[in-house]
Amino acid sequence: MKKIFTVFFLAFAFLSACKKDKSTSDLLVGKWRFIEYYNGFPANCYCWQTISPAEYDLFDFSFTGTYNIKYVTTGTYGRAIVTCNGTYKILNDSTVALRNCNYGPNTGSDTRFFITADTLIFEYPVSQGVHKIKFVRM
């Protein structure tokens, strides 16, 4: 009986000490700043291009499945900061469903993404290529 208890205790201690990998949704949560975009269209460079710090976009993903985007837009009357709110759901390790964004509960898209601890890339296929936007964790 003592041997069984010792083996059980050691197994429990070993399993408790194992570090869990962060899930994709845990990695996504936080604030992200737009830094580069990829022009994957014909007649463009098919390369990453750095954006001006004045043209930032900020994504903020919460644990509750909501997100907030703040971005700068330039129009007839000058520059303005626009805010967009919505919900998200991780569909798998490389696809996130972004919904609402102030346009209604059924609007949005399923967006392909790639994520590391410090970098987030959204990929948007278009008819003649691909557009990517890169964010860094703030």
C-alpha cells in the first residue's frame, strides 16, 4: 500500500509540475499595434512594408470574446480616430471569426491568422493575391 501511495504521489507531483502551453485564445488576448502590411497583389512588390506611426491601428482582444479596434482614418475634414467593437471566436489554430464591428450581429469574416507570443498576422485572400497585416504585442 505504501508503494502505491508513493507512486501515486510522485506521479501527481510530476504531472502538476508540467508547464502547460498557452492556448491560441490565450495568446490572442491583449493589445496589438499594426506595424506592417504585405502587398500580395499583381503590380505590387509582394513584400512587407512598414506603416507610418501616425497610421496606427490598435486591436484589443479580451478574455470575454470581445474585441475593440481603434484606427486612424483621413477624410475630407482631416484625420479621425474610429472605434469598432465586436466579438470573436477562435475556430481553430489558424482561423478566427471576427463579428459585429458596429455593423450588426451577423456581419464580419472568418479570418486566417498566424500568432506567436509577440506577433500577430491576419491574412486576407483577395481575387488576385493576398493581403496581410502584421501586429506586435504592446
